[in-house]
Amino acid sequence: MSGPTSEGPGSEGDPAVSESGTVAEEFRQLYGAGPEGVWAAPGRVNLIGEYTDFNDGFVMPLALPHRAVAAVSRRTDQVLRLHSAEVPEGVVQLDITALEPGSGTGWAAYPAGVVWALRAAGHPVTGADVHLSSTVPTGAGLSSSAALEVVVALALNDLHGLGLTPPELAVLAQRAENAFVGVPCGIMDQMASACCTEGHALYLDTRDLSQRQVPFDLAAQGLRLLVVDTRVKHALGDGAYAERRAGCETGARALGVRALRDIPYGELPAALGRLAGQGEEVRRYVRHVVSDDHRVERTIALLDAGDLRAVGPVLVEGHASLRDDLRVSCPELDLVVSTAMASGALGARMTGGGFGGSAIVLVEESDAEAVTKSVEEAFAAAGLTAPRVFPAVPSGGAHRVR
């Protein structure tokens, strides 16, 4: 099984190293003694394959340099103390024996859910003192919650000597989000945070969690992948993810398959015909998922052939499907894509759950500045908050920093 060990690079090239001293000192000030260790886990951006992971399909995320860093020490009692550098509310104190699904709220539910999931799986986890700091933008569709879950899971795995592999930690982190927090997410975010390797995209089969690290060296081909955080999140997205998941499950049942990944792309027209009685909404969802699985397969073939530029049109197709069939885009995301393409980008699409969040833009290195400026000017002309634009640098997965 591929994926990094918990012992990470530990070098000055690791962006988490420079943060670890600060996080450790903040831990000391909070709890009166230094931590037993410091760990880091990244956010992710998804190149292609959206809303496919909970349909047992294929995805291709890459880890970002932005990461959650956790300083952690074990306790001998059942007290869990949690603190975030980004949240002003102070230390949250919980009794781990009282943790149960739905009992946590706010940011602390994510790390608390990991403790619950580990204990529910029979692992001998005691209380802990935890201090967290994260550079993963929240609300941007870049998996800030998965980074929190995975970094805490890895820290407790190391401290308690549980011997869990990165994929096993990802599954437990997903269970924390599904069952404890109550978000019905698929496995992609946690697997990306736990298992990605530097300089690669992760080609993941979400049914059996088989994976392949695919070289993704944009700079070598004179390319850049930009992330455009629109800084918006529309209320329409509340509950929309769960509704679409339910619609996909309805389509799979009607087609007599375990999951939509079992519908071959070549059989999609016939499958849609069999769904005539299910309503247009279910048919649209099915069309998106089956076609996006196919887009992942097309993308992996292009990457294997070294033809990164040809991935651009596949991204644009993916955005059209998310916009028109799944209907999870929004005016701001559409503005990024249309402006970028009009300014010479090779491809662009929304990424993540939608209704705001981020888009990705594939550009020639020489065009990156001009495309960025065009998108910023388009937002200004529309009276929108300036977007945050930064390059997606394929980075390593979760690891121990010190």
C-alpha cells in the first residue's frame, strides 16, 4: 500500500518545519509543558472527479502546501483539551467517555470525532492536550476539516503506537466526519491528506482504496495550476451535498447496481433511458457521475502520456457538467472559469463541493500573471470581494514534523 510513513521529511524544505517551533511554544504556554510531538497534514485540491467518491468512483486530488499543524501530548486521564490558534474561544475541554455522535459542535467536533472514532474502533486512546494551527483556507473547498481530522488521527496513532496505516487513518477520519460530525462526505479528502506524495497527484479508486501516485510536474512543462478561492459560500449549499448523494443512491438502486461507478460510460445513454421514471434530477446526477468517472480515466491516460496541456479541455467539460447537470456551481465560480478561458487559460473548473469555494485554472507559466489579473479585474467589475489566487504545488501527505 503506497503512502508516506508518519515520519515525514523533517527538513528545512518541509513548510511545516518552520511552523512547528511556534506551535510547540504556543502549546507550552497553553498547557504548561512542551508537547510530545508535532504533526502536520495538508489540505487538498481536486484535479478531476467531483461527487464521485461516495459513488465508489475515481478521483485525482493533490495535496497543497497549506496544512494543519498539531502539537499533542497524551494525558493519563479521560480529559481531551483542544485549542485552535485560529479560534478566539480558548481551550475546549471534553470528557472522552462522554463523546457520542452529535455531541460536538463547531471546529472542535472534528478532532473530538477522531478520538471517538478511534475508541469506537477499539483502540486504547486516552485523553490528550492538543493545540492546532492551520493555513488551509476554511470554506474554500480545500478540505480544511479533513486536515484537522487526519493530523489528530496521525498524532494519536503515533503516540499510542496503534500501527495504523495512512489509508486506515483516513477511513477513521472519514468515520469521524460522517458519524460524529454528521457530514456525509466521501473518502477523497481524508485519503488525499493522509496519502499524497510530493510532486504527484493521487489516482484513487474509492471502492477498494487502491491508489497510484502519478507524477504531476507542471513546472517541467512550463505550466502552472492556479487555485482561485472566490471567498464566497452560498447558503444554497447547505444540505445540497446530502441531497445529491441521496439522488445518486436512488439512481443506483433504480439501475440495479451497487454504485454508479458500475455503469460503464458506453452504457450511459441506455442507463439514462431506464431512469425515465425517476425524474430529470436523478438522471442529471447519474449523467454527471458516470461522465466524471470517465473524465478521471481520460485524465490519467493523458498524464501517463505526458500530455498535461490536453487535460485543459477535460477540466472545462467537468465544469460544464457540475454547472448544468449537478448544478453545484455559482455565478462567482462561473465567472472565474469564463474569464480565465477568455484570457488564454488551457482549462478551468470549479473544485470541491461548490456553491462557492474554489476553482482551478491550468495555464501556461508565462500566462499565469495575466490570467490572474483578468480574474481579479472581473471580480472588481462585478463588485465582488477580491479572490485569493495561489499556485497549487503538489505536496506531501500527513507526517510527523518533530
